[in-house]
Amino acid sequence: MQVYKTRRTTVYFVYAHAHVFTMAARVVQLLTVAVSLTSLLPPCSSRPLDQRHQRLEILLQKGVGAADSSEILCHLCEAAVALIQEYLEEGGSVDDMFPVLEPLCVFFLNQSFGYYGPYMCPGVIHSYGPVLFYVLAERTLDPLELCQFVRLCNETQEPTHTLPLLSPSLLKQSSETHSVSTGSSRNVLSSANTTGTRAQPFSRRRRRESIQRPTGAGREGVSRSEDVIMFLHLSDIHLDRQYSEGSPSLCNLYLCCRSWYNGTAPAGHYGNYKCDLPLVTLDVVVETIASLDPQPDFIIYTGDNSPHDLWNETWASQFEATDYLVSYLAEKLPHTPIYPALGNHESYPESEYIGTLPQYQELTKRMAEYWQKGATLPQSAVETIAEGGYYTLLISDGLRLVSFNSDYGYFLNLYTLLNGQNPNVARQQTWITDTLELAEKAGEKVVMIAHIPPGDPGNTLREYDEFYLNLTKRFRDTIVGHLFGHTHHDEFKLIQDQEGVYGTVLVSPSVTPRGRSNPSFRLFTSGPFLLPPPGLPAVPSQLTLANEQAGRGVKPKMELAYSTSDLYHLPDLSPSSWASLVERFSQFPDLVSEYRYNKYGQSSSHDRSCDSQCLRETICTITNVVNSERKKCIDG
């Protein structure tokens, strides 16, 4: 039994795993939490004590009769939110609330994840507490609504936050909409003004005789020349420069492998599947990229720079993590432009972002400064990055990149509860649609990049998913690529509805091994407009083997993991080709096993077998870019 003291009372929590709770244990826990909560109500409250206690007791009594531990967490969440609202009405602060938030945080982290809350909770509360207080002060919420939003309470439907969708007028399709020019295109979006001295976007396509171009028809109406573009997709590096070989990889914290932690299972020289990326392994990855022949024409990097030590973060540490990593990549790859997207781990606290507050305006201004170290960006791009973390530029004649800020679609971003009253959300969506309309008129093709993919199971808002579905449907003849990261997995999703398939989201595996995947990146070869199969997703030798060989002075090498065209027999990356692969999943179970093996970076720590329920979930996840539709598909 662990004992944690507050300033006014003592709270006892029985440390037991959720599934072995007894009813007696639940009653004891909830009654002791009730004592803590009710005793910590604002002493200056003008409300009668009985009324204030009754508000919490109703919520807590629900938990006493809860059927399982998930219901306990739900009702404790409701009680905590109700208490915070009480404090806000009385002018309370996060510091005032700390005595009750700490034991609740400790209880939640232990019962949900097995983490040692006393170490993590002070930092977590002081980081995320102000965000929660701000949201509750700006919008009136029922405690249940907020707890459903953060997935601590079950919900009958996805939460709605009045996120504006595409105007119906933009969905009208005329004959002009589908006419595609394959000749030279006017650069109507570019700016002649550039800043910085970084590598320039390549202006001519180079013939690459050493690369075998894929055969087969591309997107309807698009011709393919013999010229080939090669580019690389990196995502989720999560560099941890405090990673320490021999430190515990099992430490009951959200992130381990640091020398001052207590625990077991010593971390290897080149990394551990439960920890973030050591610098020595990033060296291996970047050295591999630098040795590629021919060199990639550019690199897409879809964000997430800092490690997962969320309880230690500050604005200074987050800025420093991005500055260091961008500078490192620019130094090691000086001749290759690097085009980034904003990850959810770039902000403080991680995953929280709202462009209307000064601290987040400073974030995007810093990104505009740092990102110019990796590529020469048009002045127009620098300005929109500083404004909201999004930009566009021509990366080749007729091929445009659009990088947008996906933080407004992430459920862990509590500020998205204010999306309906946040003008920056609509501003970015308008900018995206205007940019695509201009590209369409100019006959350009567009590659969309962002961090968080639409339809990421349980992680994206319905409005975000539907916006991207409608966007792709409207501009399906203009957008030729959808590149994302965030999940740490090598996977894809079909962007479709009952009327057809309009595009394919390609999610790059992570460079960090955290999440039980081998560090990976993805290499593409393409014709002038269509993106053919992603060739050469690459991984180093299995981390376990690499760590074993490190003691003998053997340095791991990046190895070819697979070729999409060879493994899946895809003639191109057209939506119809990916859809045909999904159809074959139902017929050939071994093909699904291969997909799952590659999805997790060919890590032996994941089971590649897949029963009928697994197959159903796999196909439903791939074929539904809107999460609510995915749930319906799985439930049958």
C-alpha cells in the first residue's frame, strides 16, 4: 500500500491492477478519494457546504457501484472536472488544486498504465493543468462531455466541436475540375523572394538509369515521362540525447532508458523498443541516407522531434529539441532540401496547440526560423509557417507540396474543444482549399503532408476526418500523394466513401524504436506527377541483434526491408491499386501477415498472425478514414 499526503488530508490507494479489483477495493478507493475531494473544496465558496458536497458525492456514488475499473476512472474524471469548475468559479488556480489533482493523477497513471505517478504527476499537472483550466474557463462543458472527449468515459457517438467543413460550393464538380494539363504549368503560387542559403529545390528532373521505373497506368489523364524523381520520407525521430546504454528499459515511467532511473532490463547500445532514439542510432540512419546513390532530391519530414518525457518538458526544452535536430540534419545532409510538417510533440506541453495564444504564436515563429536551416523556403512559406505552421511551395516544375498543421484534429489536444470559436481553424482550411484550387487551375499536381493521419484509430476528431475526406474527393485529380506519420507504423488507408476511392494515405514508419518497431524510413521513386510504389522502406538490423553485436564492435547497417511493387505486386500507387490489395487480403491470409510484419518495422516483438477478428479490424481500419465509420465497420 502506498500513502500520499496532501495539505489537508491523507489519501490511501491500493495498488492493484485494474482487472483484479474487487468491489470492496473499489468502495474503499472511492470513499477515500471522496474524502479528499470534498475536503478540498474552496473554503471561500459562497455556496452552502451541503450543496457543494452533494455535487461531487452524486458522481462518486456512481463509481462505487461501477461494474469495472474503466467506470471508476470515468466517474473519478467527472468528479475531478466538477471540482475544477468549482475552483474556477471561486478564482482558484492550478497551484490551489494541486493537492487533489496529484492523488487523482497518481491513481490514474497507476491503474491505467502501471506508471509510478508520484514521480511524473508534479510535472504533468503543472504542464497540462493550465491548459485544462483555460479550456474550462473559455467553454462551458458538462464533466461527462470532457471525460468522453479524453476517452476516460465511453461515448455513444464521436464528440462534436463545430469544426467547419468544406463549403458545399467547393464540392460542386464541373468539367473544368477534371481537366488536367500534362504540359508545362504556370507557377501561380510561388514567390520570387526566398530567404536563407540552404539547398534549393531541384529545378530539373534527372534521368536515373539505375532506378527501374514501375510500369502500369497512372492516375487517369496523367502521362509519365522517363525522368524519375527520388525522395525520402522520415517521421517521428524522437531523439533522446539522454538515452544511456545499460540504464533500465523497464522503469514504470512513460519513458525509460536514462541513467538515473531505477528498474530492470538494461538498454542496449543502439536502442530499445520501449525507449526513444539514441543519437548513435540516428547517426546510422543519417549515414545510410548520405550514402544513397543517387541521392534523394528532397526529404519529407513529418515531425515529432523531442523525446516522450512529457513530465520534464518546458518551452525551452521543446525549442531546443527542434533546433538541435534540424541543425543536425542540415549539417549531415547539406545538399538535400528537407521539407517538414509540424508534429504534436513540437509544442509545450506536447500535443497541446492553439494558434490564438501568444506562446503558440511564438512556437510557429520559431518553426519558421528553424525550418529554414533545412531548405530555402519562399518568403510566402516563411510567413504562413510563422502564422500557423503551414506552407506551400513548388518542389519541381508542376509538382507542389502542401504542408499543413494537423494539431487541430488531434483528440489529445484539449484546445480542440475550442475549435468552433477559433478563427485559425477555419483560416487554415480556407488556405488549403484556396491553394488547391490555384494548383488545379495551374495544372499542377500536389503532395499533401502533415503529421497526424486522418482516421487514426481513436486519435482524430470526426470533423478532421470528414474535412480531409471531402477535400480529397473534391481535388482527387490534383492531389497525387498523402504522406503522414505519427502512428510509428508502416501502414496505409484508403480515402473513400460509398461513391468511390479517391486517394491513399501513406503513413511512414518511425525512426524511433519506441512502440516496438525497428527504426525505419521510406524511399520513393516517382515520375513527374504520379507517385509509384514506395521503394526501399529501410530498417537497420534487428535492434536485439545490433545490440548483441555492438559488444564486438560491429556497427549495424540499414537493410532493404521490402519493395512494395515486388511484395504486394502493385503497378503504381493509384487508389485502385491499393484497393485491389485490400481485396486480396481477404483471399490470402499470408499477405495480411506480411503486411502486419512490415507495419511494425519487421520487429519480432509483434505477432504477425491474424485471425478472423484481426482481419476484420485490419480491413476496417484501412478502408475507413473516418473513425466513426471504422467503428461501425468493426461492429458489423
